[in-house]
Amino acid sequence: MLRGGDPYKSRHRRRAKKVGAVGSFDKGDVDIRRAKQGGLCHYCGEVLEIDGPRKFQVDHFIPLSRGGTNMMTNIVCACPECNRDKGSKMPWEYRPARFAPGCRRD
Ligand SMILES: [Zn+2]
């Protein structure tokens, strides 16, 4: 079996494994997700940068630490600031005006 060195995959997989989350995704999934968001941050709507120091980050919509999965259906692309500020908050705790409690990602 061929094993690629995809940094997205291995980093998230390790973290997901640690908390016992199910699922996995790869860079292609991330690209699809970013396109679905129109290339904008899922939280603040800023244009996501695809390179450089402000490169977008992959966020777990429901944090792994709060029972979220590591499946593609639970990942969003966010700017570094939103990802950092959201931390392990639920989306509606982070931005109550944008997300209703218990809402799904899309
Ligand atoms: Zn943002």
C-alpha cells in the first residue's frame, strides 16, 4: 500500500485518534469544502488565503473534544483568527448570531 505524506491527513488523524473520533478526510475533501464555501471563511466570511502566514485552517465544526467526528461532514475551512478564537467552543457559542443551537454545519 502506498502511503502519502499528506500533512492534513496525518495531523488530524493523530488528533482524532487520540480523542476516539471517527472518520477521516484528505486534502481533496478540504478543497471541495473550501469551494463549497465560495472560498470564504465559514464563520466571518473573509476571503480565505491559500498560502502564506494567514493560510486558512481546517476546523471541526463540532469540536472533537465535544463529541464531533473527524468526517468530512464536520469540517469547515476557517481563517486562522476564527479557528483560534473558536477553540473548543460549539459554533453557536462562538457566533450565536450566525448559528442556532444544535444546527448542522451547512
Ligand atoms: Zn474567519
